[in-house]
Amino acid sequence: MDYKKELFGILEKNMTEKGYKLFSGICKIIPDIWNRPTASTGKYHRKKNGEVSTNAEHTYDLVYATTKISRMFNVNMKTPAADKLLIAAALHDSLKYGMLGNRPHTDSKHDKYAADMVSSNKENFEKIMTEEQFFVMEEMIRFHSGQWSTDVINKHKFDFKDYNPETLFLHILDMLSTAACIQTDLE
């Protein structure tokens, strides 16, 4: 199964034209790690058959689930609000093997790297979404690892009530995928 192709297909189908064009442009400059394991040690992201998901397969899980349950936020597909959710899901692990994609193991600071990359391109994102939507998307990526996120100052005092609901949403989807609890149309 070519999960990268399927991922890009579901994104194109559900994003605005401008949103998908921006996402595609970003993918031309970030490392192409889609077919690398989403857990380099093999300890996490195990499927029921024992294999470790690729980054594309894991990301597909999150994007697919987002398209199915985004209505919980009153979000329809093909809108800037959908772009916010889908881009956050699609880019959350985009720098998992470091800024150049050449690390032998996954980088525990990948959440920060991806959010910093998004943050440094705010003006481009604000061409397709509002400033508030951008802020939420960047926060979703930065804190998608929950209490284990790089920018959490004190993991023992971390509380999702201090963040936007969409940030918890992405964290839950990430954890569900990690535990092989998301069923998609490709299984």
C-alpha cells in the first residue's frame, strides 16, 4: 500500500485548493520521511500484526479520523477551518527524523521543530486561514505530544485545560494511532 499517495489524496480531497497547494509546497522543502518507521526503535506504533507503521501510514490514520469526526468542532471539509485541522495532523511528525530527516532515530524534539517551522511561515499560512486559526494549528503541532511535548515547562503540572480543544484532539488521535486503535478505509 502506498500510504504517502493515499495521504496526499485524502488531503487534496478534503482541503481547500489554496490549503492543499500550500501543504504541497511545504512538502517540497521538508525531508521526505513518509516511508520511514514512525517509531525508529520499534517500541511504539505497532500494528496488530506487530509491524511498525510508516510515518505516512500513521499520518493517514490521523487525517482520516479528522475527516470523519471534525464535525465535533462544527468544521466542514474544504474550508479554512478544515485546513487548520488537516495541516496540523499532516505536519505533526514531519520533522520526526530531525530538520534534515537524516537522523538514525526519531528526534524527541520533533514537535518543537515542526511547530517552529510553521511559526516561521506565519505569513504564508495567514493567506489561507485567519490569525486565530493559525495560532490554534501551531499550538496543535507544538503540543501534540501532550505532557511529553518539548515546550512543556513542567510535565507534572501540564493540563489540557490550558490549551485549545483542538490540541487535545490531535494528541488523542496521535495516541490512538500509536496504540493501533484507529480503523481506516485502507485496512
